[in-house]
Amino acid sequence: MAKKPQLAIDTRPWRDPANNKPFVRIRNVTKKFGDVAAVNDVSLDIYRSELFCLLGGSGSGKSTLLRMLAGFETPTSGTIEIDGQDMTDVAPYNRPVNMMFQSYALFPHMTVEQNVAYGLKRDHLPRAEIAARVSELLTLVKLQDYGKRKPHQLSGGQRQRVALARALAKRPKLLLLDEPLGALDKKLREETQFELVKIQEQLGVTFIVVTHDQEEAMTLATRIGVMNQGEIAMIGEPADIYEFPNSRFVAGFIGSVNMVEGIVTEDEPDHIRIRSGELGCDIYVGHGVDCAPDQLLWWAIRPEKMHLSRERPEVGHDANVTSGVVEEIAYLGDISVYQIALDSGKRIRVSQTNASRGNPDAITWEERVFVTWGDSSGSVLTS
Amino acid sequence: MTTAHDPTIPPPRRLKPWNVFERRLARMGITGRMLVLAAPVLWLLVFFLVPLAVVFGISLATKQFGRPPYSALLSTEEGTVQLTLHLSNYIRLFTDNLYVAAYFSSIRIALISTIITLLIGYPMAYAIARVPDRWRNILLMLVILPFWTSFLLRVYALTGFMRGNGVINQFLGLFGIPPLVMMQTDFAVYVGIVYTYLPFMILPLYTNLVKLDGSLLEASADLGARPLRTFLTITLPLSLPGIVAGSMLVFIPAIGEFVIPSLLGGPETLMIGRVLWDEFFTSTNWPRAAAVAIAMLVVVVVPIMLLQRAQNAVVEK
Amino acid sequence: MRRGWFIPIVAALGFSFLYAPIISLVVFSFNENRLVTVWSGFSLKWYGELFSDPQMLGAAWLSLQIAAISASIALVLGTLAAIALVRFRRFRGRTLFSGMVSAPLVMPDVITGLSLLLLFVAMESVLGWPQGRGMLTIVIAHSTFCTAYVCVVVQSRLSDFDRSLEEAAMDLGASPLRTFFDITLPIIAPALVSGWLLGFTLSLDDLVIASFVSGPGSSTLPMVIFSKVRLGVSPDVNALATIIIGIVSLGVLTATIIQLRNRPRSSRA
């Protein structure tokens, strides 16, 4: 028996672009509607078997980019290559690409089986082969017993699975998913996320998912492309995007963040020091940053990367500690989020894990507290 | 080597018949759009636009005996083409009281009937929009039913109702009231228009009123407005689009109405549609009839189309 | 909400106003007396007279044929026009086209009738076609004004059509034409049916336009009814009206029941 093919040793081909050929190659693509550029000079490489998420708010151009991949929009300029073939001017019905629509777009006058079989019939496959493929797909999405139903007789989650089965039926090289979980309620969405990832890994198809939900993107994606106003703001693995944002936009878009302005006072190869009036203290960053003395820049830190204490903690470098008064406490169960008013008037948020039950000694309203953080807990942002 | 099950190899694509057909058309420079547009455009040009031009042309001719019963605009005399235009028909329209009176009378009758229809139709539409669901469908069906039955027969039903020895007068007779003369009066024409066009008023009003959010009325009452004030300040302004749509649906066809004035109206009931009909069928003066039609087009139809366009533009915004 | 007495009373009066004449017409169709409004006993004799009147029967048959053909032509033309208006956002002459499509809705029948008659007369003298006037010219006239109504009905269905359904079909490999027949057409089918029925009814109902463009020997049913009614009362028209009302009520009732039964299914997302 043949052995199951081994997964490539490095499952992250984007880390080694020199030796890996991208599967989808988007080159300088711009799409203008009238004078407005919905997508502006986007270049993007996506590798085989990736689950790539395009994340952005409404009007960020993510859907337009997806529709250009499907062929419903033609780029104003630039090229799109899929598996080495130029697809820029190929009609949607001749592309080896299938799409799962946000509204699911299930044909209301056809049964579930007919919906799934539609694409196969267009390829004039033999009847028996179509039937076999349809039942295989319905089994995959656990809808074997629903084949004879019409879409309106299904629940939202079932419709979503029919849409997925239909899009997978033709064994597309590339599957595009437009807000695949957007219409589901929160609990169903969380279950379906994992199912989607499982199916993707099982079939090895390349997925490109458009979503506005950062949590969804973090859960699903091998890599995320954050889009803003028609441009790609950052491409990276979920952890990179969260921990090492490259700009104020990305830092603010994903998760919650405290951001302060500051001026570089020391610029050494192994560290820099930033003076921040807003924060009321110096920031000591334990690694070198590409900047110049007296440069104005921003420093961002996630609420969970900071620590609260009643006593002034011991810190080195005479930095990374400030104090303020607790203004608000939001108790969320697993964590509590404290809003601290610093002496400068700036408000920051600090979250602390509620490790013990009903702690009577917990920090409470109106208390003066000290806030500290580690040398490399924050991100220095120059744009 | 790739195996037969390699998912990256697309399944064989056979040439589909539609593709061949489309490609052949495309090679001839024919796009799908042109094919879709061709039939309706040609039909409407030949059977809608050209006829209007013909009417205009004939309105500039004069009546003559023979076939066709109007003078030719173009004639060839001794090798030269001569164009003869007569403005006499139009001059007659302005100088003969009959025509001017008929235009004003048509507009008056249509306007008054529309207002009466609105006054009757609004409470009906309101009632239908407010009754429980199972009643609503029955009432709606009752409104739609006459719409699908013959217009002519409904006017005929009215004559049986209103004539000298008709149902109404027989009923009044039971109480010793002498019979009323209703037929062949302007009153009968008003009744006829209201009766036949009532469904056209109710339906758009209903679709508007049924969408009215009940919580708005509750909010108004909660803020201290009595029912009448709530109606005047909330319901009425919000139903304005329905009122306009319904009124247009009654007013427009009522102006050109022929059947109702000729079956229910008296000899003195002047309506422009009837004047045109008589000009054509009774006096067989085709050029005059054509001139009446053109005047009607300019005075009535064009303003209505402009009004509708303006209304649509507002709605789209 | 508190209910007043005013609205229900006016509504009840309104409905009686709508139905009293029709009901009296139906009742008197079974009257034995020639005087339509004097009741003298139950009889079906006017129905017998109606069905032995060759002029009436011939006119009815002609009207039905004209209505069916005109509605079908109008269905094709109106649907194409609706597609063009909804889907082709910009093309040369769009304003003129949409004007031409919707103008017949506000055009008085007398103008439509007169203009088409004058066209046919002019065409006959220039081209030699159409020879005389009759069924063909009535069909052309009716198709023209019914096209406008079909277009309105189909247009409203098309404009709230979910375009992603068509995109999904193309995404799955269907060409645009294939997509139209597989997806668009079946989904707008209810609008096509009601458009056709509307055209059929309007054609069956038209007196004025047909009077202009018909020729000798091609009198439609409304023309025959009109000439009879104009001369005075005729009980067999009562009988005919009762039959028509019966058929229409049955049709509307069936449609309403089907619609009500489909209610829960039509609430699809």
C-alpha cells in the first residue's frame, strides 16, 4: 500500500519565497469604479493549500479583490495568475476557481442535490459520476439525508454547508469564500470554523476567505492580509499580525491596544528609549529599531501585556513604569479590564487574569496603581 | 508523474453548444445586448413612435373624400415635389369652444373623480391594512377581483343600477320616494369613474399603509397625541407616496376615458376622448381627430410623463 | 390601538358600493323578464339565448385568440425590454427606450387606437401591407400596449433579483445564456405568468383600441357588447357578464388559495 504522502517539512512556504512558487500571483492589481479605486495597486502571493484570510472593514476592497479572482470584475490594471496561468481576462465560467457566496446564492428552485450537481452537469460528466460525486460531497458536509430538500427547507447552518459542498463539487484549484460564516449565529460560527479548517486540510484545496471578523481570521487563517482603503496594510501569520503589527492601523484594527506618542531619546543598536509625555514616563525598548534620535513615533501595547500593582515595582533603566487612578473596571469573568487615568489625563486599559475566586484583595475603583510592562512587550510603530 | 486523480488537473472541458453559438455571433460583431434590445426596440419604433409621427403628419392635412380620407402632404406636380401643410385643424382647436371646453371639462371631471376616489379608497385601504391577517387576504381578493373582470361589463352593471327603473330607484320607491334621474348626467360619470377605478386607488394605498410601523402610532400616542392628531401628523404624511401613486393611477386614465362618458354621461358631458372618437367615427374627419390627439398628447400626456419622471427621480434619491 | 367606528363603516360602504351593482347584475341574469330590472321568476333562458347567438360566440372566440396571441408576443417583448432596462445600466438611447416602453401606460386609448389605425392605413397605401384591417392589426395593437404592462411586472421582479445567484451559476461553469435559462428564467417565472395574465385580461377587455384598428367582420367581444349595451338593456349581456365573473372569481380564488398555501415557503432568505 502506498504510504500517505508526507507533509512537506516546511508547511509554511511563504517563509521561503525563493524556493517556493506561489499558486496565486496578484501583480499590481488596481480596480477603479469611476474615479474611485476600490483596490489600489495590490500585489499578493498565495501558496498552494494555504487558507488565506483577507481581513478588512467595509469598503476596504477585500470583496472586490475576491470578485476579481472569481472573474466577476476585471482589473483596471495589473494581472492575476492562478497556477501559472494568466486569468486576468478569463470569464468566470472558464476559471478553475469556485466561490462560496456570502448570501450562499443557493438556487431556490433546485433541490440540494441539484444545487451540488449543477457545476458537474456543466462539465457534461456522466450521470453516474455526478451522482457519486454529489453523495460523496453531501457526506463530507454531513447532509446525506437532505439531498431532496429545497434550500428554504434548511436551517442557516445547513444552507451554509450546501453552499460549501456546491463550491467544492468541481474540485476547484482555488476556493473563494466570501464571509463564509457571516450569516451564522455566534455559537454555530465557532463550531463551523473548525469544521471548515478540517475540510480544507483534508482536501488540500487552497482557500481564500474574505472576512471582517478578526477573530474568525485568527482562527482560520494560515496567513492574514489586512486590507485598508484598497491597499494591503500587512500580510502575515495571525500571531505576527497581533504581536508585531507594522502600523498604527493594523495595531488598532486587530484586538484592543493602548497607543501613545513619544520621542526617541536614545537610539542604540541593542535598545532605544522613548520619552512619552502622554504616558508620563520613559519607554525602554530592549531591541534595536530603525529610527533616529528626536524622531516622533508611536508605541503600542496590548492590555494583557501590562501589569498592575499597588506598590511601586522594582524596574531597571528608570523606565517602563507609570501610575494612575482606576476609573472603571469591566469584569468579564476570565479577565477584568481596568481603565486607568494616567496623570497626563491619558486613559489606558490593562487586563488582568482573574486567577483566584472572589479575591477580596483585588484592586478596586479610585485606587492609585502602578502600571509596568516588559522591555519588549510593546511595538514601536513609525507609520 | 502525476496520477489520474491529481486534483490540480481540471476535468476535460468539452465545447458547449451555447459557446459555439455565442462565439459565432460575437465574430459577426453582434453582442448579447444587441440581441436582447433588437426586438423590443424595433417593435416600439414601428408601432409606437412612427404612429405618433404619422398622427402628427395627418393632423397637418385636410379632410377629403376618398381613400384615405385626408389630403396628401406630399404631392408631385409637374415633376416637382410639393409639401402642403394645413394648420387649419389646430386653429379650429383654439377657436372652436367645443375643444377648449372639452379639455377643461375632462381635467375637471378627472380631478373631482380622483378626489372622491381617494376619499373613499383611503379608509378602505386603511381598514384592509389594519384588520387581522386572515381577513386581510379575503378583503384584498375582493378588491382585486373587479380588476380582473371586464371593465366594460362593470360600467354596464352600473347602468342597470342607476337607470330610471333601476335597482336604486326601485329601492327608493319602496319608501315612496320619486325616482331620481341619475343616468346621462355628469353625476353618473363621476360614479362610473369612482366605481371602476377604485381598486387602482386602494392597492397602492394599501401597500403603503401596510408597511406603516405600528410602533410609530404607539409612540405618537405615548407622546400625548390623540388619534386624529396622530393620523394627521404621522399616518397621512407617511402615506403620501401611496396617495400620489393611487391618484395618478386614477387621474391619468380618467382624462382620456371614452367608455364611461359615452355609456353613462349625457349629451352635454364633454370629455376629450369622446370628442376625438366622434370626430373620427361620426364626422370621419381624420385630420381633425389627429389634431385633437396631438393637442391631447401635448396638454395631458407629456406633463404627466414629466411629472412621473420627477417623482421617480425623487423616489430613487 | 383603539378602534374608531368611522373607518370600518366607510370601508363596509365602499365594499357594498363595489359589489352591489355586480351582484344585481348576476341576480338579474337569471330573471325571466326581458325588462332586466323587473323580477318575474327564475329562468336560464338568457343563457340559452347567449349560447345560440353566433355573433356573440364568434366575437368571444376571436377575442380569446387575440388575447392569447397578444399576451404571448407582449410577454417576449416586455421581458426583453425589462431585462434591458434593469441589466444594461447605460446604453445609447436608454432614455428614449424607457420612455417608449412606459409611455403606453399613460397614453389614452383613443390616441393609441387612432395612431395605430393611421399607421396601418399609411402603411397599406405605401407598402401594401397590412391588407385591410382585422385580427392581425388588433393583435399588433394589443401586443404593443400589453408590452408596457408586462415590462413593468417583470422589471419589478428583476430589480429585486439576487444577482449572486447568476454569478454562482457562472462560477460553476454556466455561460451567460445558459445561466439565463437555468437560473434567471425559472426564478422570474411567477412574474412572467402574472404578466401574461395581465396582458391577456387587458386585451380581452379593450374596446377603444380594437374599435379603431379592427375591420369589417372582425368585431371583438367588447365591441359587440358595446353596440348591444348602447342600444339599451340586453339580458344576454347579463348572462355573459355572470359567466365571466364566475370564471374570474374562480381563477382569483384559486390563485389566492395557492398563494396562501405557499405562504410559509415563500419566506425564504
